[in-house]
Amino acid sequence: MATLAEAQSPSLVSAKDIEVEELGGGIKRQILGYGPEIMVVRVWFKEGSVGEVHSHRHSQSTYVESGKFEVFVDGEKRVLEAGDSFYIAPHLDHGAVCLEAGVLIDTFSPLREDFLGDAA
């Protein structure tokens, strides 16, 4: 088993070959490319799904691929839709409510160890 410092995905990733994980509450995720310092994750939301307010030590940049979301970051709320993005500095509270079904593309630095579980 590799250590987290050695954890990485293959260099070339086909989404059709990567497991999609059901998270419950109308949310599912797919871990795409990653290495020790970066991770890209696709997250699907059904309308009305809630990404509960939380924080973590990772920097996060998110691209709204589709849909419409009310996004909360560090006390500020804004409705974002396809083509928009947001950045979350480490340890800031953040969350989202899906107003129209859609997909977010999350990028984390460093990788989210908690997402890998036993895979690392």
C-alpha cells in the first residue's frame, strides 16, 4: 500500500473507468486525477441537494460545470451557475445548495486524504 505522500492516480484517466461514489442526499462524486499536492473531483447534485457548511485544511477552487447553486463562503452568499467559479481558502466555512441540478468540478490542494480511504 502506498503512503499518502506517494498516492497518485494514473497519468491518463478515463472517467468511464472511475467509480462514482453515492454520498446520499442526492449527491455523488468521482475522484479523477490526483497526486500528493492536488486532486480533481467531479460532484453531481440533484436539485435541492445540500453540501452542508463545513471547513477543511485544503485550498479549494471549484468550477460550476452545469446547474445553479447558492454558494456560501466565509459569510458571503451568491448564486452561481454554469461557467462561474469560487475559491475557498483553508479553514473557511463553506457550503452550497443546489437550485438546479448540476455538476461541480472541485480542485483541492493538497489532495483530500479523507476521500481516498483505503485506496491510498
